[in-house]
Amino acid sequence: MGVKYIETIKSIILLLLVLLSVMFTFTIWTFTPNYEPMEQLQTVDISIAEKKTIDEIIKPYKVITNLKDQVLGSVDSGKINTILSEMGTWNLTNLQRVNQDMTKLDISQVLRQPSQMILYFQGEVPILVYDNVLLIDDTSIPEDTFNRLVIDWSQSTQLPTVHFLSETSGIHYQAQVSLPNRSSFLRNIVDVGQSFAEYAEIDRGNAPFLAVSKDPVTIKRYTYYQEEVNPIQFRNALFSDPSAVRRNQTDTNIEEYVDDHRARMDVNTKNKTLTYVMPVAESQEIAIPSELLVNTIDFINEHGGWTDDFRYAYMNPISRYVKFQLYVDGLPVYSDQSGTNEIIEYWGESQIYTYIRPYYKLVNFETVDEELPSGLDVVEALKESDELDFDLIDEISTGYYLIHDENSRLLILQPCWYYLIKDNWFRFIPDGSSEGGDRVGLE
């Protein structure tokens, strides 16, 4: 009988095993573990300082007003800001190219016309980028650049005209200004322009238009504490995985931060400067000027790198190089040590390739007024110099010379006159140095 039911018993056992397997499978599928709630990770804030807009970064350093029988000028930040605020309400129409092959003499003739205001920019500004500041009603804004912007109100019965001129390329564009309020234009442009100090145009034949102050100028001399921004903040901002970055002391004053992706940041603890390099991002392609400038501004904005008043100063699309210079009270700050007074970027294929900058902030300690000779006195001294050809000078303007007192950790900004020759600024030294000044130029 046992033999008779053995197959039946096998079938029953097999069925039970199948049912047990199904039950276990269902239990596994529907099981919910009683985990403790995971602690939410904290987001690291890597914004070192405030972000800035285009109009805060691209600004003129000087303004000249030409009247019928008078030349006036100013570097006053308050007056320049009033002018820029008024311009921000305009709408430009009928943008068109007037000329594309102007000589410096041709441009000088445009700049010396009466009833107009000239805004001076240090670097070549893409018209396409300045559309963020001065609204241009045009669907096809050109890629061309300018470094002189002229507001012309000589035709009193018509709307003002704006001229974009480049002393580098010789290109000239013009557009009509649509004014929302003519009274505001007269008050904030014409009247402000007529309140400037008296200047004098320097007659130099075929040389570029040049105007300097007639009277001595008083400029504040600043002494600042050097407040350090912890380099760790830049490490967290620049490296994709800050926790994987290794720090090495390679020299007495050099700290090196490296990761596994060949990115490197060298920190100079003596000069308070840093250099970040991402070798794999290097590019040999010539950059489009508007894209290059916007990309480099956006990169600094991403980590709030505007620790002081840095402004656009120079661009070279061939080497993909852009420089932003430190300004104080509307005046550029120059230094003998690269990277201490400027932010330098080399833009790569689609990201930063090299980034050089200071990692300190200025904290005001002491201010005193200091008088400089008039621009006319500087002109006469430069004319008498045997070391340079005065007609090669493109511009003469005031600025600050940065003196670094390492022992007391103080930074002194000494007011000085500077002159420009072939994209290089030289410090004018009144005592008649044999070199005629210190070269503080571009690469």
C-alpha cells in the first residue's frame, strides 16, 4: 500500500514546496524595511562675493565733453554713473556701419566735434555685449567692437546720435537715440557734461585725439588692510570634487592643490594670489569676442569672484585672454606684480583653462588727499623726454600705483599719472627717471 501511494505523496510534497516558494517570493516583493530617515546633505555655499551685472563690469574710466569753444572732462564715478543711468533708459534704432577702415586721424576728427560727449573704455567692447547696457533695437547686431562711445546732440532739432568707434580696428557705427524724456537727457547728459573740470586738447598733428586737465588734480591716497579670502573657498568653487583635492607645500610661499583630473591651483601666500589651471581645457581656436567676454564674466559670477571693484580692461580673442582690472574710486589700480591688481582668464574649449587672481579684499584704513600736477604739466614733461616719442602716446590719465607693505600687511594706493603706448600703461615719474616711467602693460 505504501508503494501504491508513494507517487501521490511526492506530488503533494512538490505542491507544498511550490506554494512555499510563491509565498516567500511574495513576502520578499512586498517587504518594506524599517530604515531610519536619512539625514539630508547640506548644500555648500561657494558664492565668495556678490554677483555682478554687465553694466557694473563694463564701464568707461573717463568722459570728455566737447563744446563749441571748450573741452571739459571728468573721471568722477558719481557723474559717470549718472550718465550711464540715463543711457540705460534709451532705445537705439537704425544701427548702421559708417566706415570700417578709419585711421586714428579720421577718428580724431570725429572725437573733436562740438556738442558731444565721449566715453572712454579701456578695452575693446563687443557691441553685441553692450546691448545689455544700451538697448539696441536690431535683430542682427554686429560682432564688431568699440573703445570710444560718442553721444552727439549737435543737431538740436533732431534726436541725439550715438557713435561706436574703435581706435584699434578703425570701425565706426552709429545709431539714433529714442529718448523717453528729453528733459532728463538735457539734465543728466548735457548739464552734467558741462559741470566737468576744464580740459585742454593737445595739438599733435596726425596723432590721436588727446585731452588732459588744465589744473592740478586732487585724488585720495588710500591705505588698506589686506583682508584674506580663505583659499579653501576657491578650492571648493573651482574643483569638481573638493574632497578629493590634495594640498602640498611646494615652497616657502607656495601651496599646491591638485586632484586626479590634472586640475591644479597654486597659492602664493606672500603676494596673496592664486593660479588655477585645467590643462585638458586648453584650446587653440580663435574666440568670438562677444562669447569670450560673456563666458569669462559668467565664470566669475558662478562663484561670486568679484571680491572688489574689478572692471573689464582688455581682451585678446586670438590667445583667448581677458583681463579685469581692480578699480578704486573710479580709477584703475596698477602694479608691478601680475595678478595682485587684476583677474586674468584664459578661456578653453568650453570652460576655464587658466585663472589668475588675488585672494584678498580691501578694507579701508586711512585716507588722505594728495595733489597731482595738471595734465598739461605732465604733457610738457613728456614732450621734453629724450626716452620716448610723444606722438606715440595714445592716452594720458590718472590711476593708482599699488604699493605692498609686506611687514604690516598694508596696501597703499598712490595716485599717479599714467600714459598709454601700444596697449601698455607707463607710470609717469615727475623726477625725470631715465626710463620715463614704469611699464605696467599687457601680455
